[in-house]
Amino acid sequence: MDDRTVRRHVTDELDFAPMIDAAQIGVAVENGVVTLTGHVRNYAEKRIAERVALRVRGVRAVVEQIGVRPPDSVRVDDEALADRCAKVLEWDVQIPERSVEVKVAKGCVTLQGCVPHYHQKAAVDKALRRLAGVTDIVNLIAVTPPVQPDAVKARILAALKRNAKDPDTIRVEVDGDVVILDGCVDVWRERDLAERAAWSAPGVRAVEDRLTLAG
């Protein structure tokens, strides 16, 4: 499909979407890559325009350069917007409490923190995109699966059995994301081996090495 046809189809699809004002959006196409320009009233419209363009047959990629210009009646200063974002996240049962940090600069909301599952990261974006005053969202939230202490312990013990001369002299305990190594070893090499095994387990944040040298 040639670029002229793709551009016409994208423009028609935007006109067909009742949620956005397509008259304010410019469309250019080169080698199947669609560039969207212009401005919309809120961040939600910006995301909708991008999704509408992506679903058109013949579109290879979308470069979104749309600006957000909220009407004067709904303009919100950064401090008030940050407070509003924080309250929305507090009320959303999908999002773990105090897991996300919000920063706002000129309407651009930057999200940082950690959540156990990807759907929770997506839920944060979805919860905030329709707030008045949001001009953009930068979602830097990391998805970190929860540590399973029993699985972490089993993995470390398995590594010690494969490599340590006398693995039964090393005791391993897992407290949340902290591994505690206790007992004694014949040589410092086995202490280093135990530490490496502990750090190699997924989700481990810290290792407390209480091992002593025998004799």
C-alpha cells in the first residue's frame, strides 16, 4: 500500500474516532511510518490517536509528536496535579501501597518505583492518563517479581552441594530479600563460593555473611 493511501486511511480513521478532535492532528507518512503532529486537549486523546493510527492496515510504525494543550478552564499547577495523582494511586486497589513515586514538571508525570506484576505497572498509567492537566507520562516503574524465600534457599543449597566440599556446614536462611549465611568453612574459598551462590539467586537484595573459618 502506498503512503498516500495509508495517510488517507489514517486520517479517515482519526475522523471516525469520536473521542478525539481529529481536525487538530496532522498526519504524514513515509515508507509506512506515520508521524502525528498537532495538539489535543488532554493526554488521553494523545494516546487514543496513537492507537488509532497503529491499527490501520499498512502502518509500520507511529512517531507521535502531538502536544497537549489543556483548555484554560482545566489547567492545573504541578503541585496540585502531583497531589491528585498520589490520591488516585492510593485509591486504586490494583497498585501496591507506597510502591510508586510521582514527580510532575510542567504537566509531565514521571513514575518511578517497583511493582510485582506488569499489569500493575500498566494500571498506574491507565489510572493517571485521564486526569486533567497531564501532558505526558514517563513510566519508569520496574517490574520485580516477589522473592520466594523457599525457592531462593533451595537454589543456594543446590549450588553449594554442587561446589562446596562440605555443604552441610553452611546454614542458609532467607528473610524477605535478605540471605543470611551462617556456620563455618574449611577455607575462605568456600565462603566466597557461598556468597556468590547467594547473590546469584533472583530477587536477593542483600547478603549477611556470618561464616567463620574452622580451626
